[in-house]
Amino acid sequence: ATPTALLVGTGRGAQMGVLIKGPEVLESTRQADTIVLDKTGTVTTGTMTLTGTVPTPGTDAAELLRVAGALEAASEHPIARAVAQAATEAGPLPAVEEFTNLEGRGVRGTVEGRQVVVGREALIAEEAGPLPTGLATAKATAEAEGATVVCVGWDGSARGLLVVADALKSSSARAVSELRALGLRPVLLTGDNEGAARTIAAEVGIDEVIAEVLPQDKVDVVRRLQDEGRTVAMVGDGVNDAPALATADLGLAMGTGTDAAIEAADLTLVRGDLMGAVDAIRLSRRTLSTIK
Ligand code: ADP
Ligand code: MG
């Protein structure tokens, strides 16, 4: 029979904004010794804003934003929202045909007859062309300052950069320090660039960073930690986090995140902040120590 304490613990969790899929989840919550944190939307708000545009010498800045914004208006990605928002504020956007979302890499589509790509540098290099030296330097500088930079290209050439920035959730640093105090080792995992990842990690007190990980590879990072003998909790919000959340010994989804993440997880943090993970771990330890 299920011990009453487990049910009481599950009920207590719900009151605290921690939705637990089943009483057995409390056991894996108690055992976790490593906590992998997705960056965008988990440690940070995921609400990005456009902070700069860097066109190539032959490109008009307003045109860069208008064309990229039109394409990004068709994407749900936090970067896309920031770009589309800024572009919409600047003026009406043209229609997009043949839109394709390239998960974890960017987007592609046709805008006013141009073949446009927006996303990672590697994507633009493959589908449009290499970044000219000036742009590569501007990108490195912005990334070292912690920004996220996406590249824009069309019709066989790179056309410019869009710089976006995200803000920390107010409770992230405190949550990381409490997770550490509970004996968990925090690891930041992101598809974003190393510079942005390291900047955010330093701000919340994480020293282990795994950056530039493609969505399908996040699950391998979890498996690798498990192979090292770790009991891994993973916190995420995105569609791209769902396989890793399902593979982790304990998956925690942000309640503010996607349905895919919530379905894949064992536990949902309703308030959408990392203090919920601290509450869940404390609760599991209290609940299970009363059973033993
Ligand atoms: P995270 O792991 O931080 O949630 P993602 O895996 O969703 O990030 O995306 C990884 C990278 O892919 C982004 O940092 C960006 O460079 C690129 N990317 C993905 N989708 C888009 C998009 N719609 N527009 C521009 N860039 C994108
Ligand atoms: Mg995310």
C-alpha cells in the first residue's frame, strides 16, 4: 500500500506550487545529486529584447531588421519574438513563404523573393555565406559581453547580425545557492553560445557550463552524467528540453514552459522559478525521512 506520508507529501507539494506526477517521484527527488539547468526560460526569463543590429557594409540596417523580423514572426522561439517585436515596432512586415523551423539552429523562408536564413553562424555559413571579418569581430565582442547574437543571410551572402539579451529571473541566484547547500551540483546546459552561457552562469554562481548543445544532444549530456554515476535532476521549459527531462532521473518542468516539457517531466514548478526546485527537494527529504 502507498504510505500515507507520500500522499501527504504530494498534497503539500501541490500547495507549494510543485505538482508531482506520482508519489514515487518523491524518491528520485530525494536522491538527485546533480541538477542540470536549461538557460533560456529556466534560469533566465526567456523574454529577450533586441539590443542591436549590425548590418554588413552593403546592407541597410532597417532592411536587415525588416526582412529578418518578417521571417522570425513565424517562429515561437524567444529570440524570434524579440526580433519580430522590434521589427513590428519599426514598420509593417512582408509575408513569408516556405517557412521552415530548423530546431536549435534557426529559421529559413522566402521573403519578397529572397531566400532568407536567420540563426546560428554555422547555419548562415552553410546556407548563405561566411561572416565577413568585421561581423565576426562584432559577434565575438557582443558574445563575450553575454549577449546572444544571431546571424542573418539571404541570397548567398551574410547580411548582418542581430543582438538580443535576456534577463535573469530574480530568484535564480538564490535558488542555485540553496541547491548547492542541499548538496546538489548545478550544471548549466544551453544551445546558446559559450560567452552568453558563462556570463549567466557567473551571475548565478554556476561554474560548470555545457554550451552550444543542439536540442537532440541535450539528452546525451544527461546520459553522460548518469554514466558517471550521478543521479540527475534536469530543469527545463522548452520543446528542446523534453527528451532530456524524460531521460533524467528526475525531470522538472517550468509551469510557464511548453506543454511538451510539462508532459515529459515528473514534476512541474507552477510558479516557473527555480525556488520551486529547492522546495521540491526539501519536501521530498522531509516526507521520506518521516517514512523511514
Ligand atoms: P536554449 O537551449 O538556450 O533554449 P535553443 O536550443 O532553442 O536554445 O537554440 C539554440 C540556438 O539556435 C540559439 O541560441 C540561436 O542561435 C539558434 N536559434 C534557434 N532558433 C532560432 C530562431 N528562431 N531564430 C534565430 N536563432 C535561432
Ligand atoms: Mg529553454
